[in-house]
Amino acid sequence: PAILIFTVLQSITSFSYPNSTYVLKRNDPFSISPTVDGDDLSFSITSGSLPIGLSFNPSNGMISGTPSQSVSSQVITIKVSNQVSDKSFSLSFTVQLIPSSLNYFQTPFIIQNNVYFNTIPYCQGDDLLFSIISGSLPVGLSINSSTGIISGTPLSSIPPTSITIQASNQVGSTQFTISIQVIIPLSDFQYSQFSFSLIKGQSFSISPIISGEDPLFTITSGTLPPGLSLNSTTGIISGIPSSTFPSTVVIIRASNQLGFIQTQLSFTVNA
């Protein structure tokens, strides 16, 4: 007599994972299991390799772990088989570091019109895309969407303006707000003459001529005759000399956020 042993197995008719493409956060736990039918199944990776930090369970096809290295579109093929059939399924993995620590270190920026400007950001993350999500850059400046570099030549002055920059990738985003002001530097600072001979008790006023924006006027050397004063906003020197005063030299400085310029005046007050 012959003894026959029969094993009856269900063939594999379907095999898949929830998705075929996965974009994962680096250093975040991850786990997926397949959907499959059939008996006495075994699983194997037939091509490619998993991102570092992930592991594969050959008994149930589960992929799990914490990806520790960035990769882009890394493809693996997994096969499930038994003694009567097999099926394969391909998966693609991208692992990215979530954007963080975006910073433009010199902000606020006070820059000169018609002069080339350039600033480079710092940001952690993979495959970053930079964009402006609030506000707008001064005319003449632009942002590089791949590097986040803001550069160009501003064509006109603007008051302090806030602009929010976003760095993003497929797993997250981060934002940083900068301030940019464009001003015209000071030049051609002078008064109508350099030497003044005044009369005690007689009203006096003189206004400056200056080019540029937001000047602040101060006396950096010498003293005005008693009764006269300098308007720090307009640069006007005015008043009524209250006493005679020997010849004195006064240095007036006009300054803004970009620098300063000076002029020298001489005053004498006679009876």
C-alpha cells in the first residue's frame, strides 16, 4: 500500500500595503502591515532596501521602525509566497527632516536704495522650498525659492515692512518674520553760509539744505550762543541771542540709520 499526504493551500489572490508611496518624517516612528489572503505565507524583499532605521518582518510583512537617514524615492519590492502562488508589491519611501530653526540673523534690515543687497538664511531640513506667506519684498528684491536667499537692488525707499518667510517640505514647515527698511543715505548737507555775525536781541533763524531720509541733527562740537537752539528734527537753528558772544565754531551732524554727514558753522554775537 502507498501512503499519500495532501496539503491543500489557498492561493494568494491579493496582496497590497495601504499605500505605494510614503513620505516619512526622519526620527519619527513608523509602521505598516500588508493586506493579503492565502495560507502558509512567507514574505521577502526581492529588490531594493528599506531606509536605515526601518526593519522588515518576513513572517507577516510588517515594516516598522524609526527612519534615521534622509532618502528620496527609495523603491523596494516585497514578495509574498506560499507553495502554490506568489505576488509582489512595490513601495517607494522618501524620508525628510522636518524644517526647523529658520532664521535670517541680521534682521531688522536697514538698507540703502539703489545698492545691491543679499542675505542668506539658516534652516534645518531636507528639500526645502522657501516662499513669502505674508507681506511683500521691496521692489527690486526677490527670494530664491530653493535657497531662501533674498537679494537684489531696491529701487525706492520704504518704511519698516514685515515679511514672513516659510520654509517647507513634504513633512512640515516653519516660518520666520523679518523687517526690511529701505532709506536714502544723507548727502549735500549745508547751510546757506558758513559764518554768521548776529546782533544781540535780534531774532535769527537758518534752515539746512540736505538730501536723504530721516535725518537727526545734533551738535557734536562747540556750543551755540545763548538764546539759540538746534531743532533735532528739522536742523533749523533759531532764537534770539541774549548776550554778546565771541566767535565760536559749532559742528552740526546729520545722521540716519545708514550713517552721518557733518558741516561746520561759525557764530559771533555783537551788541
